[in-house]
Amino acid sequence: MTRPILDVENLHIRYGGAPTDAVRGVSFTLGRERLGIVGESGSGKSTVGRGLLRLLPSAKITADKMRFEDVELLSLTEEQMLGVRGRRMSMILQDPKFSLNPIRKVGDQVAETYLRHFKCSRKDALQKAVAMLEAVKIRDPERVCEQYPHEISGGMGQRVMIAMMLLADPDVVIADEPTSALDVTVRLQVLNILDGLVRDRGIGLIMISHDLNLVRNFCDRVLIMYAGRVVETLAARDLDKAQHPYTRGLIAAQPRIGGARAPLAVLDRRPEWLEEVSR
């Protein structure tokens, strides 16, 4: 069996002052594949992603194992983590309005990733930035490089974020709702780019999403999270065969074009789900 890129066992994350853990006993592995993490808002999906990159300075993170390739992430100093973030592991954040620096030009922000991790001139880094912006289907990337974040649309800002995170050629990409601000056509183009990275470069991709249809059609495996725990793990193609009542409830709550006009199902949450672990 091929050794996983990422191996996580019994991950717990608690924000400062919180009465309980936001992530409780999460375990999973990531190979050179597309792994989806789904669940309702507040289930802990994004917290897992940020925790893996140790981007939660106010939170306490513990785990029996949080190993990325040849390093134990929890044993690294903050200075050592700076060499991992962006270069070997990166995260595509959900909202460019809060992620892009409003007083720096787009090109400088994208190029910064390359300048931080590779020895090169600013001119070379900007050329790399232009090429990556073009790869994520941004028209006239040279012009966009000279603009500020407020001068571009939300969808274009999301593509800028994707370009920024892919520029350093990382081994693991954590994508937190990476296509939420994109129209259908561009969404497919961006998913094709991410899919190509998995197939051609053999990276590991974690797709965090609310969109069950996207995960079903794009990912290889799916983790279903509820109240900070993983309650079910299954192949994406088998999502409709899910056994856990929470997963079945999420699927039943989806509206369908041409479906019955009866009210959508409402989740009947059960107290015992809070303590269950994935089967």
C-alpha cells in the first residue's frame, strides 16, 4: 500500500475560551487523491483545514499524529511551518474580500508566494504570476496584475486566490469552497485545473464544501462531519448509498430540478450522533 501524504489520528481543536472542542477525534489519511469534507456550517470542516496548516493561533491543537510526508506538523516551530505553508501545503480560502490585501496590487500578492519560497528576481516572480493567472482563465492577466483587489469582481478574486496558492507547486492543497463565487462555466474550468494537478502531478487535494453534488462528481472519497466529528467515510461514487442518518438527511434536504414539490426533508438530529465515530 502506498504511504499516504497526510496521516491524521485523533485530531482535537479547541478555540480559546470555548467550552468544548470544535474538532473532536478526527482521523483520516490523504493519498494522491481528491478527498471531500462535507457537513453543515459549524461542523468543523474549515477548522480541520486551518488546523492542518496551524493557522489558528488562538486555538489548542492536539493529535496522536498529524504527519505530512516526512514531518510531524505539531512538532515544528512556527519558523519551520513557514517553510511548509505555501510551498509544500497551501490553502485556497473561501472569500477573497477578507484574504487579499486591499492596499497591494494583485500581481505583487500572487508573486509574493514565489518570492518567499524560491530564489528569483521580482521580474521572474511576476512573470510566473501572470502565467498562473492565465492558467486559471483570467483574461488580460498583465492588466489584472496592476489592479487592486477592489477593482476586480468576486469571481475573479477567487481565481486570484487559487492562482496564489498553486503558484509554488505544493504537494497538498486544501480548498475551502474554492468555487463558491464562480459562475458555472468558470467553476468547471477551475475544477479541471485542480483535477489536472491531482492526475498529472500526483498532489493530494482536500475539497471542503457544502455542495454534495460537486463532491459526488469531483472527489474520490468523502468525509461527513457533524458537530466536530467524522460520522461517515465512503467513496464519493457511493454517496447515495450512505448508511448514517445524518448523511442521508443531508442528501434528502437537497432541492432537485424537476423533483417533487413537497417540502424538503428536515434533519432530525439525534443526541447519540454527538459521540459517534466514523465507521
